[in-house]
Amino acid sequence: MGLKVCKFGGTSMASGSTISEVAKIVNADKERRYVVVSAPGKRFSGDVKVTDLLYACSDAVEAGDEAEFFKVFDKIRVRFLNIQTEIGKDLGLEAALSEVEENILKGAGRDYAASRGEYFAAKIMAAVLDVPFVDATEFVRFDEQGVLKQEETFALGEKVLSAYTRAVIPGFYGLGADGKVATFSRGGGDISGSIVARSVSASLYENWTDVSGFYVCDPRIVNSPKWIPELTYQELRELSYMGANVLHSESIFPVRSAGIPIRICNTFRPEDSGTYIVKHSTRDMREYVVTGIAGKKGFTSITLEKSLMNGEVGFVGKVLSVIGKHGISFEHLPSGIDTMSLVIDNVYLPEGTLETLLQEIKEVAQPDKIYTHENISLVATVGHGMAKNVGTSARLFKALSDAGINVNMIDQGSSELNIIVGVENDDCADCIQAIYREFFN
């Protein structure tokens, strides 16, 4: 018999009625023994996620605005008490919410505040399913830099969870090196589910959300794009990182080494087969040339030109030392004999930072020319089949040419798993549409 871990996202936990549907899904399969949940998400357009309200509470405390804090926390209190009423169980949430309110007001910290959405959601889900609640702080561990301590976490997780045949665990957080609550980045509940799956040696990790799996590209860009029945871990990583936000891009790491497959499922259409994410694809690579297309806006490229650059030992190191000093991560590093470019996400370039970088690069590397291209989008075409089909690149670039799209940058990994092009932000959607038409129409 297999053992499944189920993670339910914010839309699945948004109200008492959706939580009741989640309970039906879990109880419909006796192999679904461990459940990980996110904080309640939006119930309707214009609604606010509980996590956003909790961050707002923390911001109000930091700003010393108690009136704003109480105003926002009252919304959180009403939200959870309404859920308690909807499910018809008195869980004592009134007193527990007041305790959390006091802790945040006394300075428990931003991560503690943000984590309480998952904490209460898990308490509610455990009560509805009538199974034990296990706090994530019992086994999820972070180091001083806030990085997950994987091996320690897996070992603790195995020890703690082996005591329970069934359990509900809050996602998104664990225990920091200072003994306080620490959180993953937003969407990190997906990572929590993966950690639990690895810790209990699950046969399958089901990630339940509000879509029926992955599609070739964003349905907001291409009308009714084709559904992807299967992805590899590598393909998922590439597509998630480039903006396909069905699953957190880092959630594959705990399960990948153990070979545990992931299934993306729709809470509101549980009969749909979803998308499986596996170590090795079973699809015919000759038929599926491209698996998916994803784009992400808001990048800047810095291009350097210098004669005989290829013969200057340490040139690239000098340039990278500058951006490293400023704590900036670069996305891509396309280069030629006498040229190199750095592609940087604009989140790393607040006002004045780019000018500082250019000046420091000029000083340490002394290029003949240095220039920038701002506000570009990166569009990734991903698929293991591309390496096995002659002419894939030619088809892609002809499609972009026929669509009148100018390509500012090209980057292809040595594995030939993806081709990334840089285009103007305004051309991002048109670029995705052109590539989709070429390979899927």
C-alpha cells in the first residue's frame, strides 16, 4: 500500500465550505495520511489573503501604529471565527487569537506573525479530520542565514512523524537557529509539503490547488492552452522559475533525490487527472518537442565590450565581484569572444544601484564599452524533446521573426533543455503566443 502526502493551498483553505471539501478529498483515499495546509487565501476577487493581513499587522507594529494594528487584526479574527462557525466546531479560537494578537503586539517578529495563518488553518483542518496536529517547529529547521537545514529536517521529520499514522501539519514555517519561528519565501508551503513527503517516504506528493495541473503556457496569454500531463523535475524548475507559478520552484528538492513523484491536483475538480512531475519522462520526446513556455518581465542587461577579453585572465571574476559585493544575483551570463552580458532582475536594482554598478565595473574591469538595456522580459521555451529534434531553434526564431519580434538576447543551456530569449517587456505576450503557435497549433 502507498502513502500519500497532500498539501492544500490558500484557495482550498479559504472558507469553512472549501475546508469541508478538502476533508472529503482526504477521506476519499485512505492512503492520504499526512496533510499540509496553507493559510486561508482569497474567497473572491478583491478579497485579501490572511498572510497579507498578518504582514500588515507586523508592519503596523514596526511603525508604532497600534490603531492600524488592531483594525487589521480584527479582520483576521473575524475571518477565522467565521470559519469556525461554518464548520460547526468550537475550537477555542477566540482565546488563541487573542494570545497571538498580544504576542505580535509585543514584538514576536515578522516571521511569527506571518506563520499564524498556517498555524490556525492546520488546527482547524486537524479538528475537521479528527487527526493530530503536529507543529512544523517540531522538525523543520533553518540555519543562521534562513536556509533550510535539509538533512537535519528530514531526520527530525522522520522521527517526529513516525509517531503518527495520520497528521495535519502547517506549511510555510519552521524553527530558526535562534529558536524562533522562521518562514520560507512566499509560496513556501509547497516546500513544506515536499519535506513531509520526504520525511515519511511517501509514494506520492499531491499538491492541491485551484488549477488542474500545468498548461503549456499562461491561460491569460493564450486562450485554452494545451494541458501538460507530465513534467520532469528539471522542466518544472525551469518553468516555475520563469513565472509558471503553479508550484514553488524549490519544492522539488526534498523529493527529487528520493524519486518521489508530485501530482498537481484541483481541489474544485478532484476528478481531473492533473499533472505528474517525475524524475524521468515517459513521453515520446519526438512527439513532444516543447513541454512548456513561460515568461517573466522586469530585467536589465549590462553588456561589456573589450578587445581580447577572452585572453584576459580573471576578467569575468572582476565583474562578478562587483555585483557580489552588492548582494546581487544574476540570472544569465551570455558571452562572446570580446563581449559579455549580465542579466539582472530589477528587484535587485532600486533607484541609483544600476549607476553605482556601472561605475564600479568600469573601474575594476576597464571595458572599452559598457551599456545597458532596461525593462526586458525573459521568455523560456522548455522541453527535453528539443535536444532530440533537429531544427527546433530555427523554428523558434523564424516564428519570432514572422511575428515581428526583435530578440535582444539569446541564451541556451548546455543540456539543451531550454532556449531563453530576451525581448522588450511590451513584446512578452506576443513572444509567448508566437512560440505556442509554432509548436502547438
